[in-house]
Amino acid sequence: MSKEAIKNALATVKYPGFSRDIVSFGLVRSIEFDGGKATVGISVTTSDHSVAAQIRDGVEQALKSVPEIESFDVNVSIAPAKKQAAPGATSGGAPAGIPGVKHVIAVASGKGGVGKSTFSSNLACSLAKQLSAEGKRVGLLDCDIYGPSIPLMMGVSGRPEIEDESIIPIENHGIKIMSMGFLIDEDTPVVWRGPMIQKTISQFINNVKWGELEVIVVDLPPGTGDAQLSLVQTIPLKGAVIVTTPQIAATQVAKRGARMLEKTNVPLLGVAENMSFLEGPDGTPQYIFGEGGGEKTASELEIDLLGKIPLDPRIREAGDQGTPLSISQPDSASAQAFDAIARSLIERINT
């Protein structure tokens, strides 16, 4: 019997909490087969011994299903995770930065349905266009654990590679990308409580080889809960962009999201108003969702309005096709609006 056949059996064992298997995660260290006996070595880095126990049980069940295997020996070694004062914290208790990454910008809204992921993907592309001229690179981190849409909008799929027990981000459009969407099947729901969310975001920060980047754009999920708190506890943010649409229902929730970030000492870089207006056939703006919400939100938060993004069907079409409008139609008014916001943010983070 070949080792490859045993490896294929082990590939049916999922890492607890993920739809990804232990083979692709790089946890299988050795496979031997002699005289009907299989010997498998597994290495897990965790402080939760129940994870190792679940993996051992899964491996044993997988080996039992192989007719040629008469007996087996499964060795699971556990390397304890390094203890810290807080996830991602320094010895002094403050969040530590990501090695090689100069700035981290969060995109937040507090409310779903305002086009935050669309904004994040286009903003990352606009930043990359401008910073690439200086030899600088950009990353995009999708922290929307329950509804990751960045992979679709950035035209990427598949599983990231593992190198030295670290995840290698998938690249497209000159941007390094990491998302929960890479680690689960397309139709698999994520049913997690707070501790699992915190652990995953910590892994995205500490166990991903981002390399040398000028800035990472972080797409936060809606709300003011575990994901947002985990992020600000894990890494110091240069600041956050608050995305809203013009209507009162969106601006009220956006302000609550902004206040949460302020309470955790995250600087607010400005407000971006999305879906501001629809341009009519004669060129006149039609304010489908009302008017003035972005200005009002920025004024009440005492920060600047960075810009307004039109309600442009081409933005949605470009995202569905996996090439954001900032790249696919750089001369369009919508792409230029994203570019202007990116220029403003580059100036702000470097002051």
C-alpha cells in the first residue's frame, strides 16, 4: 500500500472548526506503512488540547476505513501556543504590529448593506495603483467571518499554501489577500461563538506571512461585536474609515460603530458616503437614498468627509466579475472617486 493512499485518507479529516483538512494545513509530519501497520505522525500548535484529541479521533476513524490497514499507531505532538498578555500583545500588554506591515486601515460601518466590502476592494485597488509607483505593496484582509465576499470581488478562490506553519496570502491584482472564504467551502455556514472569532482573527494577523506591505485594508463585518473588538485588541490600527449611505437608518448605525472604535482608541480617518446618487440619462443626480447623510455623519463625528461614491451599476458588475472598477474602468467617475479617497488616506496615514 502506498503512502499516498494513506495521505488521501487523512485528507478527509477536517481541522476542528474549519472545512479544510489536516493535510492541506500541513499538520501531517510522517506516514509509514509496513506489514499492514500504518504509523502516522501529526504536529499541532495549539493551547487547546481538545483540538488535538479531535484530530486524533478523526485520523483513527480515517485509517479504520482503509481495508489494507490492519493496525495503526497515531502520534499527535502538541506545540503549545506562545502565551501573551493579550492576543497579539507585546510584553507590555499593548498590541504589537504585523511584521513588515507599516499601516493597517479598517473599513467599518456598523451596519450591513452599505457596500463596505465593495468599498474595501476598490479602495485596496486604488491604493495599490498609487503606491506601486513607489515600489510599495498593499494587502486586503477580509474579517467578515460570517459572510466573506472579498474572494468573489477580487477574483480569487482556492486554498492558500502553508509554509513553515504560516499561511501564504493569495495574490491578485497586485494585492495580497486573506479571507475566511479561502478556508471554508462555498456553501458552508460559519456557526461560531465569540472565542472562535477572536482566535481566527488572531491567526489572520499572527499566522499569515504578509511580507513587506505599506498598508493592509481590513474589511470589518457589520456590528460592534467580537470581530471588531478582537481586531483592535490584536493589532494597533492606524485608523478607520466609516462607510455609510445617505439615508438616516444607515448614518445612525454608522455613528454607533464609529463611537465603538473611538472607545477602543482607534483614530477615525474620515467618512465615505457610498451609493450617494444615481446619474440620470440627462446627467442629473438622482438621490435614491436621500441626500446629505455623509456630510451629517462626518460633522457629528467631527471628522472629514473623504468622498462620495455614486450608485453605479458598473461597480456591482465589476465586483461580480472579480475585477474591481478601480482597475477595470480606471477612467470612470466612480473609479476616480475611489482614487481620490485613496490619495487622501495616503496623506493622512503618512502624517
